[in-house]
Amino acid sequence: MSQQRHGSTPGAADGVPAFPDLPEATIARLPEYLRALHHLAETGAETVSSEGLAAAAGVNSAKLRKDLSHLGSYGTRGVGYDVALLVDQIEYILGLDKNRAVCLVGVGNLGHALAGYAGFASRGFRVVALFDADPKKVGEQINGLTVQHTDDLERVAAEESIAIGVIATPPGTAQAVADALVAAGVTSILNFAPGVLSVPSNVDVRKVDLAIELQILSFHEHRKASLTALPGGRSAQPASGDQEVVGS
Amino acid sequence: MSQQRHGSTPGAADGVPAFPDLPEATIARLPEYLRALHHLAETGAETVSSEGLAAAAGVNSAKLRKDLSHLGSYGTRGVGYDVALLVDQIEYILGLDKNRAVCLVGVGNLGHALAGYAGFASRGFRVVALFDADPKKVGEQINGLTVQHTDDLERVAAEESIAIGVIATPPGTAQAVADALVAAGVTSILNFAPGVLSVPSNVDVRKVDLAIELQILSFHEHRKASLTALPGGRSAQPASGDQEVVGS
DNA sequence: CGCGATTTGTGCACGCCTTCACAAGCGCCT
DNA sequence: AGGCGCTTGTGAAGGCGTGCACAAATCGCG
């Protein structure tokens, strides 16, 4: 990473750089920019304009520029952004240069898929431990890893100093698993189980509920249907622009 | 608020009710309220206060009341909300009373898991068709359904008038699949493939990128680590409140 | 019947995020 | 060297969402 001048992180005093406090909305978009940049790099592009990168990431260019400006000034006016440089910067900010260890709890249908998900490894995450409460699953080999019993979760996770845990258990056991993860020193949890987790305030939780996504789509289906059925409603065919992404 | 009867949907003139236009943020929370309400109903509760429901859904009570007020006036002051009534209302708004048909494209690791995901069926969604481009997978039986070839996607989806499609293919083929879905009349897409989909403006797309979620957590890990390492940073143990959910 | 306890519904202010519009800066061409 | 076109970075405005604080409404009880 550090490329001499341009490279050093803004506000770096000594070895440990001060951390720019980015808006949460910006953080959520950085991974998307990063993916687009990787794609551009593969096609051999050296630089990108904000317009080009914005299009590749599916946002508008003003938003992209403002987002990137929060990281520092890594563009060249009249030219654009250096792809390689920007990749390094974003990966540094996101902490992806650390090759983070992740453990996964719950090797059911979904957990099984997550354990083998290529997208994790390709973005700097290593799944290093699998757990399940079902004795029949303990010992099973998945993707080169042996499933261990959740009773050992706390010990193993602590030993390997795992910082990120993924919960893919049934809703009933999710809270207990979260408690064990926290006890083991995990400070970030990605939760696929429906329901609310209660954790200490120093632990970050992100939730992904597949059914909720469908329900939101269902709402919009319902809305669209009621519009076309209504007297004033136009008959569903509002031109064909590009891209309507609903919600956040 | 007019209130009148309490039962029928607000603004209903004839058979087709006018559709309240809810804030997007509210819509995204309704499924969570619904889940909490179902849970309460199972425990035999007749009514809930906004405080109680808010706690169960992991939000603050003012927000919950404002959200629900957008649906109409379905609470009773001094008492709370009628659980059964509220369930019906939210399910109606979300269009879950329609038992919507969903098709799933891409029966890889993730797609396989989604096809068997119990959370879909239990919330009013029926997976009615599976597709994959790999001839080796075509014909395979999953959860009582036969995997069909993506060449038949457009025909089958149109015949069964499927409105919602789920994409769980590798990123390279996602756009082509989306085009086929749109051509078949699908107007809502849930996309698990990384990358930006381009669709007509009357089609809603929601994206779930599992790797992005981890990257956001990674950022917060990085931030927390740099804080504790910094001279001014407190030594990581900021009391133990409840619930810190990061991001939207 | 009236009163107090309780809980909803909402007006208001604040902060975050988005978007526009433009000045500042950079490279290239003449 | 100078000017021109292009692109970034950002000030300002507007919109959306959140949370507070309180009035309005309902129930139960004396």
C-alpha cells in the first residue's frame, strides 16, 4: 500500500494513521466501488473518470466524487482517478489488507452455502472454523474444514482470535450463539437469522434477512398492481430508462 | 383521524383501495414488525404497546409509532395495538395475502440453499420454478421441484405469470438472466450476484451482496482497531449497553 | 359521572444525505 | 508560454428520516 507521497493516509502522524470518519452511507458504497474498480483493472484501464466509475457502480457521479473526497484527494483534475491507487486506498480503509479470519456458526442449508461461497475468499476473508449444534453434522468435512460442535465455539474462536462471526442458525439459537461469540472476543457479527440480537455496544451487528427482502419486493408488486388497476393509473409501461433500484 | 370503522383499509373507495405512499424507510421496517407481531401472537398476546413492539423489533418506540401511523390509525390510546389486526394490516400492505410465486435462477451453492429456505415458504412465498444453465443440473430434483434449463426461463416464467425472480448465478450471467426475467414479465428481482443490473424503470431490483456485508464489518473492525491503538483511544470496553447495529 | 393513569398520534427541530452547480486545477495542443 | 477543454473537489440548498415532547384520546375505578 503506502505509495510514498500520494499514498500515505490523510492525517497520518506516526505509523498509525488517524482514521477519517466516513459517513455510514459512504462506507456502505465503498465495497461496490471497489468491485467496479477491480473489474476495470482487469480490462486494463489505468484511470477512470468519476462519471465512468459511477456508472459501473450504479450511482450518480456527484455522489461518487463526494464519497471519494472523504478519503482524501486521490483524483487528478482533467484526468480522473488512478485505478490501482484507488483500489489500494479503499482496500486499506476497509481493512481488507488484513486477510481477516471469519467463523461460521450453523451449517444448515444456508450455512453450507456460505461456507463454500467463493465471494468471501476472493475479497480477503478466510473462513477458518465451522460450528454446528447438531452432533450428526459435527465432524463433517466442508471445503477442507471440519465442523466442530458449538460447545467448543467460545474456546476455538478465542484461540484463533477471530474477530468476525457469521450466524446462520435457526432463529431460536441465534441469541445464544451471539452470546458465545461475544464471550470469545468476536466484535463483528453478520446475522442471517431472523430476529433481533442483543449484544454489547462495542460489538457491531449487521443483519441480512432474505425473507425481508422478498417482502419489500412484494410491497412494490402490490403497489404497482394497485396503480395499474386504478382509474388514474397509467397502464404500466413508464418508458424504459435504466436501473430502478428500490430501497437503500 | 377519521377512524370510523377501523377495519377496512384507509381510503378505500370502491373495491380497490387507494394506496398510502409510505416512506421507503418505513416499508423496510414493516417486515420486522410483522415478524415480531407473529412472535407475540404465538405467545398469546392480544395487544401490544408501541414500547413493547418496538423492543421486540429492535427500534425505538417513537419511530415505530410514526411508522404505524402512516398505515392509518390502528391503535387504541391507553391500550396499545391489537396484535391480530395489525398483522392483517401489515400483511395486506405488503401484499403477503397473495401467496406470491417466485422463481429462482442459478442452483449453485447459494441457489440450492435458497430453494430450500424455510423462511420463504413461511412468509407467503412459494418457489415454483428453478433454473440453471448447467445441463448437468437440469433435471435434478430439489425440494420437490425439477431444475429446468435457463433457455426455458422466459417461456415458463411467462406461462406461470411469475412476478418475482431471484438471481443466484455467477456475476457473469446475471445481466442476461435479468433480461430474460424482464422479457418474461417479471417486475421484481432479488439479486444475489455482485454487480449492477440494468433493467427498465418499471422493474424493481433489490441487491444482496454477502461479501459487501463482510467488508462493511471489516471497516468497523479496522476502525475499532485503530482507535484502541491510538494514544487517545479508550481501551475498548465502552460499557455494555444493548444493541449496536451498524449501518442501515 | 368525573378523574387519573396510560398510551397513541403528531408537530417540530435537528442532522444526515443527496444533488446541483461551479470554481479550481491539470494536461494537452498550438 | 498561453489558452482551452476536461474533470475533480466542494459550498450551498433541499429533502428525508429520526427523535423529542406533548396534546388528544381511551380505559378503569371510585
